[in-house]
Amino acid sequence: MTRSDHTVRPPGAPRVMGASGAAARADADPGAEHGTANGRTLCGIPREQVTVYRHFFFPLRPDACPRCRSLATGAPVDAAARERIYAYAESADWGPLREALLDALLEDAEVSVWLEGPASELIHRYAPPSWIAEVRPQAEALLRVREARLCLARAGHLGRELLLFVPEDRRPFVAAGPSPVWPTD
């Protein structure tokens, strides 16, 4: 079972890498969050016995499984999220921000957000107005569509944050911000 979850990686927090790097909770005991790789949690629970979340596993969270936490710290970097985002970015209209995002992803940009959910919620929460000035018409068009859904990726590289918007029925588009900004709630 998979569900969408809106979790942002705090600055400096490590992420689990592996086949998926997704967070999961065991169906029998949902108290601890686990890291996943190769069809199971890092501590060995089969994927069929967990609910997988659409955010990275963060080993420093207080509810992280201690065994997964210890295994995650030395895990190799997973490029899967960057590769998926790169494929979407390639289909965005050409422009300097698209090219900057593609270059950043090739240079192992830090992917801090990869979410899917209601467009209005994601845009309002993760895309500050000053960042989307150059793509305001596209963002406003999404906000006008009732129940529009969106995938949103945020990648940091060389002190700059790049946002990729992937609407369900429109072409992807890219925006940028000057530096990382994290929700504080």
C-alpha cells in the first residue's frame, strides 16, 4: 500500500539511499518509521508488510527505527529520485531554469522534496510567491482548477533551490529561489 505524504527533509538531515529511499511504517506496528531498499525495510521487514510513504526516510527523526537509522548512515547515494525528476524536467519547455535544473541533477543536486498532492496545497506551502514570479501564469492556472493534482520536486544545488512542477494534464515547468526556505510548522 502506498500513500502520499507531505514531509520535507530538514536542512542537514541525512536521507536513506537505496533502491527507493522511501519511508515506510510496518502495518503490524506503525510506531516507527523505516527506511526501504530492495523490496524490504533496511531492518528486514518485507515490503508487503509495510505502508510505503512518498518521502525519503530521515534517520534523525525521533520516530526512526533504530536499526534502520544505523544502517542508513552509511548507505550509498541513490540517484533514483534525481533520475525520475530529470526525466520530467526534460519534457519541460526549454529555458535557462530548465537547463539549470538538468545540469544540477546531473551534478548530484540534493533532492529535498518530491511530493504528489493537491496543487493548491503544494504551491501554497512549498513554492514561495517570490520564487514563482516567472511561472505565475502556469501556477495560477493550476490554482483555478478545482482538485488539480501536482507532483512537485525541489532540488538544491550551489546554494540555489530549483522547483519542478509536474501537473497531471499539462507540461512540466521550472521555477527557482535564491536559497533554501523550509516550512516551519
